Amino acid sequence: MSVVVITGSAGLIGSEAVEYYCRRGYLVVGIDNDMRQRFFGPGASTQWRRTALERSYPQYQHHDTDIRNCAAIDGIFREFGRDIELVVHAAAQPSHDWAARDPHTDFSINANGTMTLLEATRRFAPDAVFVFASTNKVYGDRPNSLPLTEGEMRWQIDPDHRYRDGIDETMGLDGTTHSLFGVSKTAADLMVQEYGRYFGMKTACFRGGCLTGPNHTGTQLHGFLSYLMRCVLDGTPYTVFGYKAKQVRDNIHSADYVAAVDAFFRAPRVAEVYNIGGGPECSCSMREAIALCEQTAGRRLSWTYSDTNRAGDHIWWVTDTSKFAAHYPGWKRQYNLRATLEQMLEQLVASPAARPR
């Protein structure tokens, strides 16, 4: 019996991974206690995704368990032991702003929860592959020191700069403002690397930027593209924070992200770090994202601008995935930004449960 353990299994990446591995015949053990609802309110609940997964896949086992609960996590890992072939750790407190409200809870989930899962894997399934959904926020606001120029719709990097095609893993982590969320994720990221190096475990940190897709329960403080489309569709006012609404993000579809996870799973390495994102072709500024959502939905967004940016936020982030592509040349992104938005709109229209109030 081959087992895949997925934390945050009702969230964007987690639920995509559940579907992927269930369809391939694995017994999938999901761990998710819908903390997203506590973080961001009822409208952010992922219960609709859990219900859909349990209805669709008999081999999916859901555990309503907190990843900080060592005894409960050990019990799950002890039950399946060496049958566990892959751990996809996608559970997190994901918001800059929320972390500042409750730093202790943020750190305990992101750092201590990751430690709990690493240790359970080491003790009960030491040969399993462990993939951690890290974040580009481990680099703090270092990207803001890049030579950027202001265009009509977006900030742009100097075309002669080494990062003109995206930021790779050589960017430094020190001497920057990370946000408290960035610090807790950095601590987890380094521990995942250390378990790989120190114990010889097959671990990887996927440092994602804007992860998106039709199964995202976007909310004001997290999941901007999904939440933006919800606001366009529902007529909800939207606020853009700082940088003249020209800050740039690249976006990667959850299916492309999970395909990358699977590529690593099939040919794992030890203590690897990868920047994972949509690259230049899937990048957009806030102004461009608003226009694209409006065009896709055929509706106008009511939005306002606040000149105060979020602490540690990036002005320009585009991911260079060349390291991952060199290690796994068979991996290719399948979704462009337009296709992702169209899927997102279709899901929101077809499934009212995907946009709880």
C-alpha cells in the first residue's frame, strides 16, 4: 500500500495534490483542521473543498488535526509507517498581516508545526520524500533593492540586470525586512533543509510566490488573484496597498505546482531549494490583474488605493525556475494567466460553495 500524506489538504495546493495522487491510485491521508476559517473568517473556510474531496475519492482519509499536536501527528505517521512514500506539507498560516496580530500562533504553526511533521517523518517514514511549500518571503524585501523603473502599468527591472528573467535561489536572506510571517516560514524552510543534510532525508523547499487556481478560497489577506476575481464577480470593493498599484507578481497554477512536486517525488534529491512560480509570461501588476479580471468576468471592479504598502511586501517579483527546470527538464507549465483566470471564473460561477459569504 503506497501512502501520500498531505497537510493543508483542503487548501489550494493541498487539495490539488489530493486529487492528483488519488487519481493515481495512492491512499491519500489528508491533515487539515480548517484554520483558514479562524484566520480570515467564514468566507475563507475550506470546508467546501474537503466535502468535495471526500465525496469524490473513497481512498481519501481526512484527519481534522492540528499539525502542532505532536501526539496526534505521531499517531497518524505511526499507523502508516514506511508505507508513506511522500509528504506534501502545505499547511500554514499564510498572511503577513495576520502574523503581526498573533506572532506566537503564526510561529507555532509555521515553524513548530513543520518541525513536528519532519520529526514524525524521520521517526516513522525515514525514506519518504518530504516537500515543503515554502515562500519567496524568505528573501524578505531584498527584491525591493533591485534597479526598478516605473512604467505606465507596472514596475520593471533594468533589462541588463542578472535577474531580468526572474529571481533565482542566489538571492540573499539576511539584512532585510521579512515580516513576521516571512520569519516563521524561513525558520521552517531552514529546518527542512537541515533535516535533509543532517539526517540524509529527501527534502525540498519550494519557494513559491503567488500560487493560484480555481480551487483557491481567496480572502482579503491571502490569495489575491482568487479574491480579486471574487470581488469583481460579487461587486465587493477592493483596496490596493502601495506602490501605485503597479507592483508585479508572477502566478503559478496549482496544477503546475503539483506537477513539479511529483517530478521531485519521482527523482528526489537531498536538501534542495527551488524557486517555483509562473515566470515572466505569467506575471502581472495589480493594475494589469484588475483589468484582466474585469475582461474575463465582463464586469467592472470598484477599487480604491491606499498609499501605505504592507511591511515586507515586494514591489517586483518574477520567479526564475531555471534551476528546477535543469534538474527536471520534463516539467513544463501548462497554464497561462488567461487560462487560469477563466478556470477561476468558471469555478466561482458553477460552485457557490467556492465563494462563501
